[in-house]
Amino acid sequence: MTHEAFWSHWSWPLATALLALAFALLVLRQWRLRRRAHQLAWTAGLLFFSVAAFLESWSESTGSWNPVVYRVYIVLAASLVGFLGLGTLYLLTRNRIWGHSYLVFNVVCLAVFAWGAARTDLVLEKLVPGITVGGQALGPGGTFPRVMSLFFNIPGTILLLGGAVLSAWRFSRKAEFAYRMWANVLIALGTLVIAFVGARARLGETAGLYPAEMAASALLFWGFLLAGTLDRASRRTIGPSGEPAA
């Protein structure tokens, strides 16, 4: 196996898919217990992540991209950060109108993107196995529907990264919540990795993308698990969402 073949092997995205699925199921379990909007939004984003990674693995293992499967893949892969950012917005804002408004924005963008991806004639010479295709099979950068990915990636990354940095700063001021500060540092690092490799993929630079995706999902999962160990602090001082109670 060549060096390039090793780093683009189908087992990398498969591992990412399984990790993201386990992550999504844990967050879904939290939602069933607590019924918090941010948990449901994160579950949706993580399920998108898991399915998109599985489809990457499928394309690498079969050596082909079915056009229908590719259209589903590119919509899910491009929109997942928007729903992860939505979860952060719900968590950090007390006024639900902001979260609800961004939810409507995401759903409308998702519908427009899915409609555009379904109707656009694919650039077949770009429809090659694996992630190397990126969004290029939808057409040149900046054209519809490819441009729709920016409506998810830019605000979603800002919310997810900004929320993690803000939470890390808040928890850094209280020694008893130091573990939650480090949890948010891990989440911020995972977000940066996703944003960086996603930007490179849109430019056609995909070397090391699969292991980077797995590293990002592992960092996010690690941060979630660390933040969820509520028995390290008094339950009376921690709200049900993991933020300090008022």
C-alpha cells in the first residue's frame, strides 16, 4: 500500500462514522432525559457527520460515486456544522428566539441546497472516488448550489468555536470547573480542525483529510465526555445543560 493509499483508505472515514454515531446516540440519550433544544440540534449535526463519513468510506471501498449518493453526501457534509453551531446557540442564549430563528435559517438553506444539488447537472469528470471530489462536481466555486455551503460553514463555525472559547473562559475563572474549561478547549480544537480541513477540501487540497476528520470527531467526543462528568462538582451548582446554575 502506497503512502497516499494508506491515508485515503476507507477505514479512516468508517472509524469516523462509527465514532460520530456513538457520539450522536449519547447526545440523543441526554435529550431523552432532559429535553434540551441544544441536545437535539447537536444530535442532528452529529448524525449528518456520521452518514457523510460512512458515504466517504463507501465511495473509497467501492471505487465509485453513485450520483444520487453523492448529492446526499455533499448536502449532509456541507450542512452539519450549521446544526452543531445551532446547538451551541441554543445552549448559550436564554432567549429562544435567536435559536429558533437560526433553526429556520438552517432548514431553509438545507432545503434550497438539497433542491439545487438534486437539479444540478454534475461535472462527471470530477465525480471520482473519495473525498477528492469535494464539492467540485457541483460546479465552479461561487456558483449555485455549491455556494450554499458557505451559509452553513461560516456562521456554524463562528458559533461552535466562539461558544467553546467563551465557555472555556467562563469556566477558567472557577477552579472547581477546570475540567469543563479543558472540555471546551478540546471542542474548540476539534472545531478548528473541521473548519481547516473543510476549507482545504473546498480548494481541492484533500491530503490527510480522512484522518483529520477522525481526529476532529475524537476531540469533540473527548470534550463532550469530559464536560459530562458532572459528579466532579456539586449537582446543585450545575444546571441541567452543563452550564453553572443561576
